[in-house]
Amino acid sequence: MRGITSWGSYLPYRRLNRGEIAKLVGQGGGKGTRTVAGFDEDPTTMAVEASRRALQGGADPTLFLFATTNPAYADKTNATAAHAALRLGDDVPAFDLGASTRSAVGGLLLAARGSGDVLVAAADIRGGLAGSAEEAMGGDAAAAIVFGSGDVVAELIGSASATHEFIDRWRAPGESRTKVWDDKFAETTYTKLGRQAWAAALKSAGCQATDVAMVAVAAPSTRIANAVGSKFGAGAVLDDLSATVGQTGAAQPALLLASLLEQAQSGQIIALAVLADGADVLIFKTTEALASRDGRGLTVAEQAAGGAPLPYGKYLSWRGTITVEPPRRPEPARVSATAAARGEDWKFGFVASRDQQSGQIHMPPQRVSADGLRTDAMEPQPMSEARGKVITYTIDRMAYSPSPPIVFAVVDFDGGGRLPIELCDIDADEVEIGMPVELTFRRLFVQDGIPNYFWKARPVRG
């Protein structure tokens, strides 16, 4: 049996109330909220967060696939940075799946039909012009799904696709604005394609529409999702999270699949329909293992209900729509490619060193013991999953930051190790001594087109 063995999801901490948009720009907005990636997040860092949660189930990937419509790099593979942060083996290939929403469901199909443990991560940051529908209805998120033949929680029992070339939305490379054709045209086209793929997938699975307990529909808009989902005749159509999270682009198929698994029961037939440049339908049957194998970390619903508000002006600043005066300090130099390569385990994997004799943990890793008596008597000590507590902190309003002030803290880690580190997902007035924190992979800054990735600490919540 081959199918899903584990999954993980990630929603950023910040939320934008859509009602705040029209107050500033005089148009747009709407009801509900949307998720907003931090100024120090991009699809790569969010994919790492979702994948870390998916891999807590013990999977050992033999292949890593990454999908996003908003990659940090062109020409260069984005998946390799996530591969390094996840400390996957050098023999595990990592590939980008292309800058389209449909590439994400393509990755799921490839993983389902492949061999070994295949990790598929999808993440996106969605935006648009100030006051536009794309800005208001978009959302930022990531999800990761592991396919394998071990402890399967949902077996793929059928699938089908319907491909058709038509223009409903598009964005030229380098542009931030997604353009949209007539919604009614898109709805009519997707309804026909969706029903075609749905009928073929049911035949492939050997079941009837009434046998499907739940179906999730990932579509360019809620209107299209509801219109197509209502034609399927399944037991229930899952909430597409548009009211609280937004339309999350390439992340949406995997995010809704994670939500499906978290709401399903053992022995049920569930389905995922993805409408993007055609239609793809995947039908799964959950197993008894689902009852004892929850997704790692908070569920999608729990994350959607959490978070903290973000002022619309700050959102525009983070997205580069408006430019605010930065601290009057020199901007940092670009990352040294050679130095980053030499320190890959520490910079990306957050691997410290442990003295083999004394057990002392050195952060960053060192070759010489603290007493100076031993050289190269160290062993690697992975620390990315360690938790700690704030020993002391400072609020720095002078140092360069895309979103000042910076909250720096000295953190003592459980089991040993101490490090001065930047805190994130926190307001300056929230930090306190003794606060428990956990690590998260973030982007420090971008210079000369090179993101400088490293780890920060965030409060333990939920």
C-alpha cells in the first residue's frame, strides 16, 4: 500500500483585517482576515516550517519536491536551501516544481506514484496592488505532505486530470500583480473541467460520489470552488479557508489536503479537487492508522484561529509597496557564497558542536574545547528542534532592520547551549525574561538578490 504517511502545515503569525484596507486606500478590502508572512519570511522559510512538522513522524525522505509561484531565486534551485535547513542527506535530490499553482498538485501526483518516502512542500506569499481583490483575498501559507509505503494514513485509490489551455489569471515574470480575466468565464470553464475530472476519478477509484465523505476544492476563488464543489454530490464540501486564511496559491492544494486529513475519520473516502489550468482530482481512503497519527503541531484550524493583527501600513511596508525610512545605519553586505558553503551545517541546519569529554555544547560550533586542552574532539549536535528560555534581552532601535526595532535575546537551551539570537513573531512589549522559545528558519535580509537565511527564536504559543 502506498499513500500519505505524514503531513504538516504552517500559517504565519500575523493577520491582516481586510476591513482596514479601504480605510487607507479608499477601495478594496472586505470581510474576514488573511494570513501575512513576516518581513523575514519567504516561501522557502515557510516550506521549511511545514516540512519540519511533517518529518516529526520519522519519515526519511528519498526525494524532496518544492512548489511555489513566488520563488526567492530564478535560475538557482530554491529547494536546496530548504533541503539544507531540513538536514536531508546529500544523496536526497531536491527539485523545484515550477512557478504555477498546478505544479503543487503535480508534485502530489508524482509522489503518490513514486517510490520511497517523498516529501512534497508547497508554500506561497500572495499579494497584489494596494486595494486590489488579489491583495485582500490572497493569503500566505505552507504545507508539506509525505508519501510512502510505511504507516499509511490515507491510500490514494483513484485520480484523474483534465487539462485545457485558457487564460483566467496570469502574471509576467518579475511582476507583483496578478491579472484576472472575467470570473464568469473562469467559473464556466472550471465547472466543465472539474466535473470531467471528478467523474473520471470516481471511475478510477471504483466508487460513487455518495461514497465520498468530504471533498476539498482548491480554486482561484471561493465562488469557483463553491460552484464546482456543489456539482460533485459528495457528502460535504470542506471550507476553503478563504475567510480566515485567504487564497494561498501553490500552497492551497496541500493545505486543504492537510485540513481534510485532520477532519476525516478512519475508513472514510475523501477527495481533493484542484482547479488550476485544468482540473485534478485525487481520491483517498483513510486507514485505521489515521486515528493514532495526527498531523504534527497545531492543526490548520487551530492555526487559523490564532495569530495577531498587523496594521495595514506595516503590511504595505513589509511588501515593499511603500518605503519607510530605515534606521540610519549601513545596510549589511551580501552573503559570502564561500563562507555560507563552509558553514552550511550551522547556517542552514543549526548544528552546534558538543565536547565529547565534557558534554558542553558550543554555539556556534567550535573546534577547541572551552578549557583549551582538546582540539577536534567534538561531535555534531543538531539544535533546530531544541527549546529554550530567554535569560536576558534588549530592544535595539538603532541596528539595521527591514522592520525595526529588533528584539535580541540571550537564550539558554534545554539540555545545554547558550546563544544571543534575534526574536521574531513578537512585539517589543511582549518579551520577558523566562519566556519559553523555539527555533524557526527565517530570512535575515536580502542583498544583491541573495537571501541571507538563518535561525531566529519565537515564543512558544498554543
